[in-house]
Amino acid sequence: MHNLGTVFRFEVIRSLKKKSFWITALSFPVIIAVVVAVIFFSNKSSDEVAENAKNEKFSIAITDASNVIPETISSQYEAQRVAESQKQATIDKVSNGTLDAYFYYPSDLSRDRVEVYGEDVGLFNNGKYEAVAKLLLQQSVASNVDPQTTAILQDTVGFSAATYKDGRQFDGIKELIAPGIFLVMFYFLIAMFGNQMLTSTTEEKENRVIEMVLTTIEARVLIIGKIISLLVLAAIQAFIVLVPVLVIYLLFREQLQLPSFDLTSIPLDPVRIAIGAVLFLFSFLLFTGMLVGIGAASPTAKEAGGFFGIAMVFIFGPLYAVTLFFSQPDSPIVRFLTFFPLTAPIPLMLRNAIGNLTTFDVVLGIGILAVSAVVALSIAIRMFRYGALEYSKRLSLKTIFAKKTL
Amino acid sequence: MPDATATKSRTNSTEAIVTIDNFRMDFGGKTVIKDLSFEVQRGEVFGFLGSNGSGKTTTIRSLLGIYQPTGGTLLIDGKPFNVASGTKLGYLPEERGLYKNESVIDVMVYFGQLKGLSKTDAKQRSDAYLERVKLTDKAKTTLGKLSGGQQQKIQLGITIMNDPELLILDEPTKGFDPVNRRLLMDIIEEHQNAGATVIFVTHQMEEVERLCDRIILLKDGKAHAYGTIAEVKKEHGGMSLDDIFISVYGDENTEQDHTHEEVK
């Protein structure tokens, strides 16, 4: 393993020199920045429009067949009340521009629609007519009932809930966060670097450098060096992605109307966090082994890339049963997905985050992942070792396992 | 013709750096090497001759553990080769290639470090070699932008960078012009004079005459001739090596490239 550091440095440095690495790394923060800018200016523009609309005076006429809107409310808006018989004549006034808006409130509001007529003032500003018509109704109702009833009717009553598990307060959503980070990290790594793992060894084959490599360095040292370099590159990329997100959150949280988040309120369960870390490690090694193995068995990076979908099926497939992971953790389908090696990472990490893994599940799951990871990596190294000289064709499993030794 | 196995008695096994005994190799049910036995003595230049597809590269790859032999033993310094075995090896394979998107100097230093040199030493040796082969101005050029001959020179530089005890060169002059071929011959002689053992796979008989102490001729996976150049010539009635080659392989198309895949 004495060349591990050399391989690691070579792989990291040459990746950092590639334009594609920086394009990939920077594209995400740039997209976030663009989206944030659009939201920021859109919010600012909306606020300005709303403020202008509030201060803007426009002539209104109403017909209240429902008898819900009292004079006191309609007079606040300087709304002219017209008889039902004048409905068409008033609509004509709006049509010919002598009146800005006319609202017709039917006798049965629970059945019929309120009719709103207004002079066109642009796509975004036309909404003000309906907003004012609704406001007239809301203020009219509120004037007849107490504030509590208003809050109930308007669904603005606040709630605070506390749930308990094993004798302590347990917030299911917040409890998800710390152990769930490993699941997010796993998806991030595979999504951002899966293809790179897949093609990490094809360069040696495509460039015909493999014979010199195999007579200079052990295959497993090269593979492990490449895997470690991918982890470090992922950390660098995560840093590049997360730093702008944090900066934007801290500096522009209020402007972007992002929710305030108290990090100190996140529960930290050391046992589940430790289990999550172990599951993440073995899951990562399992998929790395699988992807590197597929790449080693393929003659070109292009052909290897075609197999990326297979890995994605195992990673995203279990998400179709995500509701079952929460509601029926003991169902046969959940147990199968949890303990079948290639689908196990997602159910195990998700169920660990939810908190419905038993001790037996944890031990069995970690055992299955650990053994699978070792087997996958061993096969990957073997595939690289013996697939090396299959320059122009895909390596068959028969060829790999027919070899006696590494 | 001296039999390969019989000729073994003329070698001193205690001085052998490479020992191949009853080596057999099957590919897809077809036997391509049949019970091949020979030794390479420490410090000699050994010519490994044969037409394309005769099994030279397969033998070399099996000796270096790249292929798993079907039978027999292939030893370097008395044990099967692996990169941790301690023998300082320089191997220039028949299949040429390097990391095409990296610079010349980065790749040379990388391989130098993998071969056990410090970064500084690898850099110094790389610079000296580039100066010798007049490629100093290409040090920071990516390998993919070099001509085939220039890339081959870089690969040769990497092969000899660690002053190997055993230098295995599989058709090293393929694609070289006469000037570079002369340069390569000089480099091989320098390493031989420094005590290195050289196994030299080639079709060029003038190179064999100039450099090799002993040779082996493979035909159809078997040793057709084995011994010193004088012994082989004597066995063939005093013919030149060129004539021997033509008489042995004349019925074969030596321009064909029987790669491993095709053999399979």
C-alpha cells in the first residue's frame, strides 16, 4: 500500500486540473445563484406591485344580493352600491371604461360564484380586482364575529405539538435530520461521482497504459487510491456547493423569505448517527465496487456509461416503497428491500433515520452490506486485473472467475 | 538444432534471473504455448524472437503475472513476479500508451514515484532523459499531443527511469526511425554495461546481432532454437540470422498482428 499516497495525489490533482470538474462543481452554485436572484427580484417586484395596488384608488361598484356586505365596509372602499336591476348597465360602464370595477355578490354565496368585472390593467395587476372583492367579503364577515371565530374560519390558528417515545420527547421530523444526512450524502456522491467511478479505470484500458501500471503497482492499491481520491473530490465539490448556499442563507434569508432554522434544536442521537455513518460507509463501498467493476469489465468509457442506469435502478427503485418504510416496516416487501444487498443501502439508511430499525435489523443490515462491499470490491479488483487486456471487448464473468489467483 | 530443454544444461541455474519451466498456455481451448522452458542469465541481453503470434508477448505477460499460465512455472529471481517482490523491473509492453490527457513531466514523475523514487529524484531523472532525447520543450505538453514516436520515447524513459535490474522490452524499436533506433540501442547497451539483464523482443536481426548474447526462437508456441547466436547459426548450417528467420517463418505472414484477442 506504499504507493497509495502517490496514486491518490495523482488522481486528485489531475481531476482538479480538468475543466469538466470545475464546470460540474460550479454549475450547481451558479444555478442556485441564478434561481435565488430570480426569486429575489420576483419577490421584490411582487411586493412593489402589492404596495402600489394597496395605495391605488380605483372606482368600484357592487351589487350585494347576499346581504353580507354592510354599508360600513363598502364605504371604506368608496364602493358605489347598485341595484341588481342595474347589473348589465354597470358591466357596460366597466366595458366602456367609465368604471374601473364591478363586483356582483349572488344571493347564495355557497352555491354561486362572485362575478368580478374590471378594466384590463395588465396580466399581473388584474388580480387586484378579485383580491379586493374577496377582502370586502372577509372584512364583512369579520365585522360580525369575534376575533377567535375569525381565526378559526380563516385557518390561522397556530398549533404546537409534542410527541413522546421511549419516555422522551420525540419530534419525528427533526429526528430524521442528523441520521438522514448520510442518506443525502450517499445520493449526492453517487449522483455527482457515479459516472466517474464507472469510468475511473477505463482510462487505463483505453489509453493502453494498463500493462505498465499492473507491472508497477498492485491493482488493489490503484483501485483504492482512486476511490479515496473520489471521496476527497466529492468533499471538495460538496464544499463548493454548500458554502454559497450557507452564505446566501445567512445573508439573504429574510429577502428570500426562507424559514428561520435553529440548528441547536436538532436532536442528536449518537447511536443512530453512528449506525448511519457505518451504513453509509459500506453502502458507498458496495456501489463503488459495483461501478468500478462494471467499468473494468467494459472496453470503453462510453460503453461503461451505458450501465450507469443499472446502478440508478437499485438506488432510486426503493423510493417507490418509501411510504411503506414509514408505515409498514415489517411488511415482506420492506424486509426484502432492506436486506437484498443491492437495494439495502436506501431502506437501511432511511429506516435508520426514521427510527424503525430493530437491533437485529441493524446488525443483519450492516453485516450484509459489509460482506457485499468486500465481495464487490474484490470482484472489481479482479475485473480490473483480468479485464485489463481485454481492450476491445467486454469481460465475461466466466473469464473473471476462471482465473486462479490475483 | 539445440533443444530448449537440453540447452538449459549449459546455463548456470544459480545465475538465472528468469526461469521458465514447462510453461503452457491455452486460450479458449487452443494451446498457444507448449511446454516452453528456458532461462535468462543475470547480466545478459537475451533475444526473444519469433513471428507475430508465436507466443512471445504471451510468455512475457505470463512471466509478469498479467496472464495466469495454464501450466508450468515462470520465475523472476526464483519466485513468481509481483510488484512487491523487490525486483527492479523495467517493462516496455508491446501495447503502447500513456495517460494522454496529462503532461509528459507529470506522467514521468508519477511513474517514477510508483517505481520507488522520490519526487525530486523522479523529476531530475525525467528532466535529464528529456534532454537526452531532445524533448525538453515538450515537458509540459500533454502526451496526446505528441507524435507516436515521441510518446514511445517517453514510455521508454519511464521504463528505464528506476535503473532496472531486469529490462523487458517488447518490440521497442517498432515505429522508430533509424536515428531513434540508434538512440535506443545505445540506451540498452548502457543498461547492459551497468549490469542490467535485458530481454529483448524483436524482429530486427541486425539489432539481435549487435546486442544479444543468447536468443530463443519461438515457433508455434515451442522453442525452435535456443542458445548463443553462434550456436544457433551453427545449428542452421552457418546461415545468417536473417536467413534463419526467413527459413523458419517464411511460410508465415510476419506483418500480421496476432494480438492476444485474435489468438483467443
